[in-house]
Amino acid sequence: MSVTKHLSLFVDVVQQGSFAKAAALHNMDNSLLSKQIKKLEADLGVQLLNRSTRSFSLTPAGEEIFDKALTLVETLGDIHIIADSYQLEPKGTLRIAAPIFFGQQYLQPVVSAFIKQYPQVKISMVLEDRRTDIIADHYDLAFRIGKLSSSNLIAKKLAKTHFALVASNSFIEQYGMPETPEQLISLPAVVYSNGERVLDHIKLSEVPHGEPNQSYRMRGNYKVSDVRALMGAVCDGVGYSMIDLFNLEASTDTLGLVPLLTNYQISTMDTGIYAVYPHRKQTVLVKEFIDAVQQHIGTPPFWINHLPNYQELYQ
């Protein structure tokens, strides 16, 4: 193994904060990684890490060498990106991170078709609803839903947010059709809740066809971290919910759902669906995959047809 590769492993250990996490990135045994770092120390003739049973810290030499090694690793990555940008056809490995439901429902069909079209491509897709650190976790591409925070990452907006308030026919039979936001929030709600992310507020107009300037808190009788479970509960009549239309796997008619308060304007709250990547100079692989996803979901995305006449609602 070259000194460059050893330095790259050293950078990963420091950035990940543990040997175990760094080893997982490379599908390596923890003890093998530790041996590689010790070999690097032997080759350089200095100790890079102070080790204890459960943690480590950088030595003064380790701090200086880490800074130089990080620059080296980033430069080598840029060289590969430049070379890849001149390829005519995608090849290589693409590491993707995405929310669970979005990945299952919309990315998986694209992945299957993409690999068949480009047999030299390997894809590793990790689905989890926590927001990943693209750079530290070595992802080439991530898909994010919501409001983007400021960062050095590059983002392409794939779709606008298309919010709707929905409930099942059985729920309406039990509670009646709410006519105002105040009536709505008095009813049981199903709320998406995952760690610190709790989507229990709706920003609506106070009067029909007004500006959405009032925030209303939903009475979340059921909070759940999975989109499919949330939609199952809504279809079962447990409560109403505010959803993005991409949450629907079929039309509202098919699912037995009805839209609520459609004459009130609902705020998008500056949210959307984005493809996010770490380098402004896209590789052919990243560009072609993003284009494939965009083509699959359409512009506007096909899921807005799951709620008939949606573009005339919530105005």
C-alpha cells in the first residue's frame, strides 16, 4: 500500500473520529486499519496519534501532517474529477445518500435502469433519514428534502414543494369536513417526527385566498419517523396530515383520501427537493445520474397528478 493511500486512511480516521467508522468506509477490518496507520507512523518516523482504549488525539506532528495530508487527498480527488469530466460515458463507483422513502420510491427505479444502461458503473446507495455529512462520509451525491442550509456544497433543485392537507374518507365521516384552520387543528393529526425534525406546524392564510402568514400547530396524536407508516395511519383514519405530494404512492382517489382547506393558501416554507454534491466540476457519472432522476420524476414532477387539479388548489 502506497504512502498516499496510508495518508488517505489517516485523514479518514481523523475526520471520522474513530478507527471503526473509518474502517467501515473502506470495508476494512478495524485491526487492519490500525496496522496501516502504525506502518505510516513507522515510515514517517513520527507518532501521529496518541491512543487510549476508546479514543485518540493528534500529536503535534500529527496535526501538521494531517493538514498537509488533507490538502493532498483533496487535490487528488480534484484530479480524478477533472479526468472523469472528460469521459464520454459514465463509469466508476457512485456513492449516494438519500431519505428512505424517496430512495425506495423514486431513486431505485433510476438506479436499476442506470446500471443496465452503463454496465461499468457501480452504485452504493445508503438510505437513511438523518442528514449525512457528504464530505466526511465520502458521498458523491445526496438527495435532500426540505430547506437547504448554507454550505459549500453545490445543489440542484429537482422539484418544488407541493404541500397538501389530507385525510381519509373515514376520518371525515367521523369528524366532519373542517372549514377553517382553527377547526382543522382541533382534530387529531399524524405528524412526521425524526429526532430534532418535527413537522407539526402548518403555515396558512388566515382567510381564504389570502397570504400564508399564520403558523398553526397540529395536535399530533401520533408521531412517526417513517413516511410509509405516516401515510398508512392517515389512510386508516388515525388523523389528518400535511404532506408533500411525493409522499403519495398513488392518487388520492385510489388511496381514499380527500384534500382539506383547499381554498386557503399554504406556504412552501422555502423547501424543495435537491440533488447535492461536493464539487462544482461534476463528473460525467454524477451529472448523468442527476439528469436520469430529473427525467424520471419529470418537470413538474409526475406526483402532482396524484391530487387532481392540484395547481388550482391552495391559492
